[in-house]
Amino acid sequence: LLEDSPISMEPLLTKKSGNVIKWKVDEAMLAGTGVGQPLGVLNCPALIPVNKQAGQAAATIVWQNIADMWSRLHPASIPNAVWVANNSIFSQLMGMAMAVGTGGAPVYLPANGFSAKPYDTLMGKRIIWSEHSSVLGQQGDIALIEWTQYMVGQKRGAGAGIKTASSIHLMFLYDQTAFRFVFRMDGQPWWPTVFTPKNGNTQSPFITLKKRE
């Protein structure tokens, strides 16, 4: 294939491998266990899992959940916080409504409803859709995160970035070329635990919603 392909395969492999490494880094920073990989925000001691509402149905998200999550966000994190969510919660956002007297108002849909593009923000903050987030109803299906409070350790200078190497010797008997891609990094949240203010509930830059069964 390397010899006969009408396109240059090595640059294509390098690009695709870089995309895979980025995918794995995103996964680790969000949900990494910290064992042989970065510690993700959804598994860190500073994470605040917010309780569901009393009587809330399984696999749902209601506007009170969003308000409760926002109330636990540390005030200094408000300017840079973003939502990270699984696409499976989208239908919940589309149907989310806030009771106002005897009526109500949609929380996520624009004024023209389904005839207009849905909002890309929630509480004025961008929503980042990620397949690394849990599915609807599981803890981590939606999270409120300030990524500036996440530390990343990465090699600088010579040898930084993705190191690429190839060899015709490893699989010589099979007439195959082996490619190797190495990327070194580590990461963990800056906060070792939640913050307890003088008055009120604990706060953090990392908020999620507890499992709804």
C-alpha cells in the first residue's frame, strides 16, 4: 500500500494518529482514572456531584438541576466555565421548561422554537458536546467545568509533541512497515478538594449531576 497508493500514506497516517491521540487525551482529561493516565475531572476529589430533585424521573434533566449545578460553581470560575455534555441529553434540553405562574417558558429553545437554531449556550455558557461524557441518566452526562483549573504536564523543547518513527525491520518477513507514535503528557485538576465558603454549600470548578435512576 505504501508503494502503490496514489496518495502519500505516511502523512495521512501521521494526521490520523494525531487525531486518535487527541481523542485519547480528551477522554483522559474528562474521565481518566489517574492510574497510568491523567486524572479526569469526573473522578477527582474536587468534583461536586449535585443531587437530583425529589421525585425526579429516571434519565431526565430538569431546569432545577441546571440551577443547582450553577449554584455550586465557585464564583471565580464563572467567567471561564463551560458545559460538557453527551449528545444523548439534547432532547432533554429541547423540552426543558421553567414554570412561571400558571404557565411556563422554554429554557433552551429560542423564541421561534423548532423553526430556529437551538441556542449553543446554557446559562450563557458554551456547551461542548462530547462522546466521552456519560449517557443520559448516568453521572457525568452533563458537567460544568472550568478548564483553566486543570493542570497539564507536557514535555517542552526538543522532543516535544508527537514523536513518529517507522521501521521495515520489525515485520520484515511479512513485507510490512511498522509505525510508532509516542506522546507524553499527564494531567490532574489543580484543586485537591472542594472549597467550603464562610456561608453556604461547598463550591468547586468541577460540577456534575448525580445518577438519576
